[in-house]
Amino acid sequence: MVPVALVPVPLGPVALVPVALVTLQEESSRGYELMKRLVELGFEEKIAGTLYRTLGQMENEGLCKTEWETSDNGDPGCRVYSITNEGEAYLDSWAELGGNSTRQV
């Protein structure tokens, strides 16, 4: 018998913001790398469009920021996402509310 805590449960869109922020807390990331990590955590693989739209909204709200990373070998550059102080405050508030937030992103 598998313990309930170990049974994979698909995560819904409402969890995307806090889980993305926690993931960015661990390490700044490119969008594609973040998407792969979120899929490993239980989000559906078809999350790409939703993720990039959500990241844009999160950046507009100041929860994360991006920096343009260029490549030394001629590959195209890309955005690297990282959490901001506002994002950290959002997570603190979210945790205090027991994972229930009415804030819309």
C-alpha cells in the first residue's frame, strides 16, 4: 500500500503561482527549466502556455523578475526568472493563510 502523501495528484492552476515561486526560491530558472520542474512536481505537461502567461502576470505584479541571459556560443538568449521580495512576501502571506489565497494573478 502506498502512503497517501506519496500518491501523485495533478496540481491545478490555482497552485501554479505559489509552487512556481517556491521553485524560484530554490533557484532562478529559465521558463523551460521551470516548466520541467513543475511537471515533475505534478503539473500537467500541457502547462506551457499557462505558465508563460502566469509568469508575465507575476512579473507585472512584482512577484518575480527577469533578466536576459545571453549565450557565449551564439545560441539565442533567454529570460531567467527569479523571485522578488514581493514574491517572498506573497509566499509568507499564502503560508499564513494555510495555502488559501484570494489574490488573483
